Amino acid sequence: EKGGFETFMAKEIHEQPQAVADTLRGRIDETGQIVLDEVRMSDQDFRDIDKVFIVACGTSYHAGLVTKYAIEHWTRIPCEVELASEFRYRDPVLDRSTLVVVISQSGETMDTLMALRHAKDQKARVLAISNTVGSTIPRESDAVLYTRAGIEVAVASTKAFLTQLAACYLVGLHLAQVRGIKYADEVSAILDELVAAPGKIAKVIENLEPVREMARASAGKDRVLFIGRHVGYPVALEGALKLKELAYLHAEGFAAGELKHGPISLIEDGTPVVAIVPSPRGRSLLHDKMISNIQEVKARGAKVIAICEEGDAITASHADFVIETPASPTLLAPLLTTVPLQEFAIELATALGRDIDQPRNLAKSVTVE
Ligand code: M6R
């Protein structure tokens, strides 16, 4: 049932193009409008929202972090992202015009469920993004948008994450469309790019051998650091989480600009640093800043593995190793840049003899608070 792959996780990585395509299917009509019928919220409901909270755990929380950048940019509605286990204990400001988006692959995560109940008690509207039809979180939410990743067996989440991103982008773009769009051209271009994403994810998957080599070369190290900016920052967090889960190795993700405020002291000769580099096009300021961060860590002895856009010669001239991903709008890039990090974690953990699908101490669905 692993379909010729060594592990379920490897199989699920390869299923990602299909899973994302399935999640988008039927949700964008011929006129380029997003139709989210099963969401059971009217356009007016979406227009009434003046604040969004995204609440989730683990990898699903990282999907939420990416979504914040997209929602605020496309809709100008303030959006906060919070770990479910923290959310309800700090008395967040919620009311009828707040949309709380809870993201849960399993739909059974107790921390997320308790956060959802708290939000409902405060009269907020709750929209669930879940992969599991009929599970508790969608059942208790006011509305639901299902991802269509199919069953994810490996404890470490891969295809569920990419489909959560796809679903979250749809919600963000839908919000932008119903509220009157400031960036109409941009939104329609983004929609085209979203539809093209599965093909690009497939290209990334075809080109994973260099990632595997770099992972094997990093297997003897005590720690691996991941750095990113903008949406590359949550991708760095996700890359580090995958490596912690699978390899039982100290891995941490940082906002690259924050390194100089402390974490750069972790770097010693040969420390692998995986840098998620933004596209050199358009937002080139971000790219410049990332190159400076790469230089900072290299000057302290780091071995830099850069995940960058294809043809990015500047990054190639600064990094020790380069993994190229197809060009993409900045906000959608996590659909592509996450994939090499998933493979990096598998390969490094395999080199250390770990159990890939069933890492120690972890459960697929965490039903205790
Ligand atoms: O089922 P959920 O999306 O609610 O699960 C949340 C986390 O427990 C989950 O993403 C966990 O972090 C994964 N093992 C990460 O790979």
C-alpha cells in the first residue's frame, strides 16, 4: 500500500500535486470567481468581518502563519495567528465580526477544538479547514472548507500542509473578491498561478536528488538551522519541525533578520543553515536582505543550503548548495519551497536510522490537551 515507496511519508510527498489540484477543483469558476459553497457563509457574512484569527497547532499553525501574509495583503483585514494551546488562555478579543479560522488535518486535535469552543462562546464565527470529513472540529464549526489530501498515514504532515495552504489561499482570495478588490489584477494573476501550482510542485518533486545529497552531508551535525523572511519564515519553521520530528535533531527556524539579535551565536564551523530565499523579482529588497543574512552566517562558518527561484544567480554565487524551485508569486512560494525541506528531513532521518512514518513519542492525532 506504499505504492512502491519506502515509506508512507515519501508516498505522500509524491501525492502533493494531485492533492493540491483536488483541493482546488471546482472551487474557481470560469469567470475566475472563487466558489466555496460548502462554507455556508454568505458574501455579506464575509463583508461583515473586521478581524481574522487563525488558530491551529504544529504544521497546521505554520499554514496559518503563511496565510496571515496573504490575507492581510489581499484584503487589508487584520489577521492574527495563534497556537491553539495558547489562544483560549489569554482572553483574546473576539466578537461577532471576528472570523476564527481553525486549521486541523485530523479535525480531532483537542487544543484546537477547545480553542474553537472558546471562540464560539465569544460569538465569533468559526470556519474550519480540515482534511477529515465529519470529524469533531468541522462538525462544531459554523462553516467548513475541506482539504482533499486523502488519508495521510505518516505522522509527519506533508500533503495535508500543502492542501491547507491551497484552501487558505482560496479563503483569502474569496474574502478579497467579496469585499471589493483593491488588487483586482493581482488577485486574478494569483488565481492563475494557484491553478498552475500542482504542475510546479511536480517539477520540484522531480528534482529532489540534490536535496538528498545535502541531507546526507548534514547527517553528522548536531543541529540544523533554517532561516527565512516573509512567508519564507513559516516555511523555515516547518522545515525545522519536520527535522525535529523525524531525525530527533536540534533544528530551529528563525526569521533571518532576527539572527543578529541572538541566534547567530549558535553557528559554528560547518553548521548547516538552510536559507529559504525569496524571489529576486519584484520584492527585491527582501531578496537583498536575505543575501546579507546568508553572508552573515557564512562569515561564521555556516554551510548554506539555499532554496531559491530557478535562475537566481546571486544566491547561487553566495550559497554553498542551491536547490532551485520554479518561479512563483512570493505569497504562493511556500507551496514549492516546503517540498525540498520535507525530503531533506526524510533523507537525514533515514541516514540516522530513524523510523520515518512513526517517530518516537508522537501520535498522528493529538486528542489530549
Ligand atoms: O490534525 P492537526 O492538523 O490538528 O494536527 C496538528 C499537529 O499535531 C500536526 O500538524 C503535527 O504538528 C504534525 N505531526 C506535524 O508534522
